[in-house]
Amino acid sequence: MNTPSLLGLLALTCVCAAPLAAQHEEREGAEHGDSGGGRFEAEGYGVINYYHFAWQTDPNRRDAVDLERFVLESNYKVSKRLQFAAEVEFEHGGTGVTMEFDRFEEFGEYEQEVEKGGEVKVEKLEATFLISPRFNIRVGHVYVPVGLVSQADEPDEYFTNTRNESEAAMIPTVWDETGVGFFGQIGRFHYQGLVVTGLDATGFSSANWVRLGHQGRFETVNADNFAVVGRLDFDVADETRVGVSAYHGNSADNRPKPDLQVPANVTIFDAHATAEVGVFRARALVLFGHLQNADQVSDANRNLSNNLNVKRTPVGSEALAWFVEAGANVLGAHSRMPLFLYGRYDWYDTMYKVTGDVFDNPRWARKAVTTGINWFPDPHFIVKASYSHRTIGLPSNNREDTVALGVAALF
């Protein structure tokens, strides 16, 4: 049995075993008069942003208002041992077919995007079997715990109007896959390990590396290739944490057609840190990725059908990104309406290295300086404003300045 099949068998075994074990624990608790279940909780948030663009790379880019996302999450505690959770996300204010104008990767063509279920997505649908603080099992449609956005995706958990720019350029955000995993805490260490469905290499591109390889164009997700994921975090102090994560999985066999005869393993590593000390908050991330046989993936993608609706641009063999941001509540720790001023620096190159005859396009080496405010007139409402100055790796006409204003509500 090959490795993907073995991982698939392991996932299937755990999928079947966890609910049965939880059912046993529920019956056992009921016999002792203590089921501990029946508690339902719901929460959510919404984000709306306005953007003013002054881009030398695209002088005619128009200002925009984006109903970015509306998210509903529910949790149901069946028993002391078993919990269910679901999260549904509505993106960009609607469902159905979307159209965008892509100057850089589609040669100035209109690109039609047809997503399964329009732009309503089930981002999480999972069952968690709680065994002990040190070891627990989770199965279903789960988050892939790579990077910071996977753990901090709500608008009060990042300063900028949109989620982390450099991270979002390389990997899916928020990254969700179907699989099974375990997690727990030992002392100050928090760990996670998962087996999940893999990426599809037809979606890889110059601008976004493997981000668009997240499967979702078809009714079902191909599962010929699985991936393994691990994460380890350490609590330095209250609200201060450092950690690492890793992802490894083949993406060749999940393509719609068997048109790639070599493996296309994706390997990703990250190191991250978050801190909250008094009125100060800071976050940092380094993210590195490697794609095996990137030149052959690029050749195969170049011959894909237009009907598949993918970029078909060359793919880098390595991608690298890092950012650091820091902010302070200038009204003081005891303010009822905190006002954070922040600064942020991003550097990322989705074609950091290339192989074969793939052209290393300098425009995909990007850096950005962002500054702005987060004001909380109420703990459940945020007003955000930012100015971002981004430059791309071209000798001239390389500036992309953006002013953003937005609001976010949490409930």
C-alpha cells in the first residue's frame, strides 16, 4: 500500500472510531447521571471595507467597496466528551458567478470565477472527542494550522483591514481541509497533528504560489494525495506565544486529469510569535515553501484547458514571506474605547527561486509598509483605517498605494 492510501486508511479508521468512542462515553456519563451536554453556542462577525487605490502598476484601478465576509459559527456540546462545531462564511456579499479583470496573470482578460456553492463556504464542520488535556481527537472539515491566520482570523486578531498580506499571497487563508487530527497541551506546550486532503497543483501560479491549489472547483475533493501537518506552540507568558508549524503533501495526483507523471510535493515551514503586554501588541511570522518539480508543474499547467479557469502561469520552486507588526493602545490600558496605532512591514516573493526554464519574474517580489488605527468604540465593534505603500520588484512604475477604511462587528 502506498503512502497516500495508508494515510487515507488511517483517516477513515479514526473517522469511524471517534464517534463510536464518544457515543460510548455519552452513554457511560448518562448512566452516572452526568451527561454534561446540551449546551449550544453561536457567534459570528462581519467585515466591510472601502479601498482607494493609487497604483502606478494599474493607473485605472477603481475605488471599491467590499462586503468582505460574514461568518456564522455554532458549537454544540453533546456531552463532556463530544462536541460539534460548524462555521459558514459568506464572502463578498453574495453567491453565484463572479467576474474580475486580471491585468497581470490573464493578459488583461476578464476572468470568470465559478465557485462550488457560489461564495458561500462551509469552512468548518468538525467533531471533537475530548479525552484529556494532553490528548484529544478532531475529525471532519478542519482548519489547517499553518501560519497565523489559521489561528487568528477574526478582525480583532489582526490590525490591517484585510488578513495578513504576505501570508495570504502564498497559502490559502483561512485554510480548511477534510481530515483527522489530534491535539493537546503538555505544560506550556500546545501541539497539533493532522492528516488532511492535499492540494491540486493545477491551481498553482506565479502571484499566489500554492494558494489557489486549495480544492473547491468541483463537487467533490480529490483524495488521491493526502498531507501531514504539525504545529507546536509554547506559552512564554500570558498572551505571549512562540511556535512553529509544518506541512508536507503531494499535489500531483489530485489534479483533475492524470497529466503530471512526477511528484509535486509541497513542503511549508513557518515560525511565528505573538505578544500582548500591557497596552502593546506585536506579531511576527516567517513562512517558507518548497515545490518539488516546479518546472514540470509549470509545463503541465501551461497546457490546461481554459475551461478549468486557472491562471496557467509559471510556478516558483521556492516562496518566502515574512512580516512584523506592532501597535499600542494610546488611550491607556484602562480605556473603555481602546485606540490602537500600529505599523507593519511585509516582504514576500512567491517566485523566490525557480527551476528549469521558468522565468523568475521580479514583479512578484513585493514589500509593503502599512500604518493605521484600530478603534473600539464598543468591544463588539471596530473601526479600521490604514495606509499601505507597496513596491514590487520592477525598476519603475512599481508603487501601489492603498487607503482603506472599514468596520467590523463581532457578536
